[in-house]
Amino acid sequence: MSQHPKLAILGFGTMGQAISAGLVEASGYPAGLIHAVDLHPAAGKARAEALGIRLSREAEAAAREAEVVLLCVKPRELKDLLDGLTAAGALGHRPLVVSIAAGTTLAFLADHTPGATPLVRAMPNTPCAIRKGMTVLAPGKGVTEAQLAAARALFEPLGRVMDLDEKHMDAVTGLSASGPAFMFVILESLAEGGVQCGLPRAVAVELAAQMTLGAASMVLETGRHPAALKDEVTTPAGCTIAGLMVLEDGRIRSVVARGIERATQVAAGLG
Ligand SMILES: NC(=O)c1ccc[n+]([C@@H]2O[C@H](COP(=O)([O-])OP(=O)(O)OC[C@H]3O[C@@H](n4cnc5c(N)ncnc54)[C@H](OP(=O)(O)O)[C@@H]3O)[C@@H](O)[C@H]2O)c1
């Protein structure tokens, strides 16, 4: 497959736009090779024009020409879309089909595409829009190294990429795809604490965000366990352990962990 395969992006909403922007702006993907499709293209028109990509309502035409078809519609919209493309013969040339739909299994995708279509499940997140994303890929049966590399090349400009077995995809969805929303609530709460203690709100938000970025970067860059890094901040009888006791009283660990568990359960039912 060529370095920049002809790409159809079906669904130009939050994720379709985020991925398109990352590809064109960060990886220098030639905009002329991307054909985005949406049911209501007017909503994404300005974004598509700014990126220089084609945006239409023509899913069949886009798929027919594409070497890679990236599915960015909601899980409930996938069946009709794929059945329509298959019936029209628009996937007859067996393009690589990459789906980012939550809870939608490779088996489901195989049931609604022509036999022997190479399939990859991907789970990105919204920080892909600023190239700080996390994407996990799960290849279907028979996907070649070159095809998986082509899928990887779509997401690598948008942040980190990891390959995992499909059995983990719902947990990935609950953790790293839903996770930005959880972190925004936690960030908001951290900032509220600063405001409660007299900091101007804008200052509190900036301190909370940069501190969160720094803490996350320490985990990724040192490879050390978060508990060890936490212990280093925690002086005996100091202010940090006093704050931690209050968080533990509120069962912060189980509340956050159960939130991921619940999101995972719901993700599993979305397909
Ligand atoms: N949002 C996230 O954080 C996130 C993270 C990881 C994965 N995902 C997955 O990404 C997928 C897209 O999510 P999203 O948040 O980007 O949704 P979204 O903003 O609703 O975008 C989906 C777009 O697809 C369009 N569409 C629907 N049916 C179509 C069809 N047959 N042909 C072409 N376009 C069609 C919709 O148009 P209309 O609205 O005009 O009908 C909408 O613009 C979902 O499957 C989700 O599970 C989302």
C-alpha cells in the first residue's frame, strides 16, 4: 500500500474532523487524497475547506475510489451504511476498512462487508485533535503487516498508538476514549478547590491543567508506578498526606475505577 493511500472518511463529525485535521496539519497527508462524507455536509463545510479536503454526501463514490475506508459514524449508524456500501459493490475492491465505532466488533464488521475485506478496529480519543491522542488498534483475521502499518500510519501523527487484542477494546473505550471527559471533570474539581482557597479561576484552571500534564508526563516518561511518584510528594505529617486522607475518605479510587468499569459495560452494549 502507498505511503498515503486514497482515504474515505465516512462520518465527518467530532472524530472524523479531528482525525482529518491531525492528518492534514500534522502529518502532511495530501489533502487531495482525502474524501470525507457526511449526511449533513454543511456542518463540516468550513472545516473541510480550511483543510482543503473534499466533503460530500457520496459515501459510495468515496468508498469505491478509496484504498482505506475510515468509519467515523455512530455505532447505530454503521449497519445501514455498510449494508448499503456492500449492496452497491462499493467495497468490492476490498479496501482496508478501519472502524472507530465503540462496541462494534470485528465479527459485526465482517458480517456487513464483503468476505475477505481486511478489517481493523481502532479506538482513538478526542485529544487526537491536538496530536495528544491515544489510539488502540485491533486487527481482524487475515490483516497483513502492511495493512496494519497503514492503519497505524493514520493514527500515529495524532498521538500514541498501541496494538491490543480485540477482547480489550471495550475497556479501552471506557478508559482512554471516555477518559478525557472524566479528566475534564477532575480538572474542573481541582480548579474549584483552588478557587475555594482564593485563587482567581483562570489561574486555578491553568495550574490544575499544567500540573495534570506534568504528572501524566512523569508517568509516561519515567515509566515509574504512579504510587511511587505519589509517595515522593508526600512528606510525613505534611499538607499532601492531609489532602490525600480527605480524598480517600471520599473513596476517590473506587469512584474513579467504577466509573471506568461502568463506561466499559455501556461501551460493550453500543454495537
Ligand atoms: N467522540 C469521542 O470521544 C469518540 C472517541 C472514540 C471513538 N468514537 C467513535 O467515533 C464514532 C463517531 O463519533 P463522533 O463523536 O465523531 O460522532 P458525531 O460527532 O455524531 O459524528 C458522526 C457523523 O457521522 C454522520 N453520519 C451519520 N450517518 C452517516 C452516513 N450514513 N454516512 C455519512 N455520514 C454519516 C453524522 O451526521 P449527522 O449528525 O448529520 O446525522 C455525524 O456528522 C462513533 O462510532 C464513536 O463510538 C468517538
